[in-house]
Amino acid sequence: MEERSIRVELAGRAYPLTIQASEEENVQRAVEEINESITRLKANYPLTDKQDLLAMAALEVTVRALNSTATRREAEADATVGAIEQLLADLHD
């Protein structure tokens, strides 16, 4: 796998990263989400400390990701239950 060195900016501070080339798009999307969250938090709350903003942004982004994963798992479980119900119904026919 190809490694790539990139530089990202979070809350106005640059961070060098070495990542797999296949991860770059997701890393850039994550950086964008975190920075958007920081901007939104700054506009809506009296937070001025960058560490507080980063902590709250990390919490917000992580909760969104976990909620998305839970929703997807629930949908997969519902589909599996539906398939099992259909199999059982077919056996009784």
C-alpha cells in the first residue's frame, strides 16, 4: 500500500500526517467536518478557547458518526429479520 504525507489544518493549526493513499479522501472529509463544526460552535456558543472548541467538535463529529453507524446496523438487522420472516412464511405455505 502506498503511504502519503499530507498536511491538514484543524482550528487554524497545521498537522503533518502520514496516511495510506486510500485514506486521503476520508481524512480530508473528516478535517472539513471538524472545521465546519468548530465554525458552527464559535458562532453559537461563547467558546473561545481552541482546546474547548476542538473537544466539542470532536464530540459532535463522533456522535454523528456513531449515530450513522447505529442507524445502518438497525437497517441491516431489520432487513435480516424481514428475510427470516419471509423464509418462515414460505415454509408454512
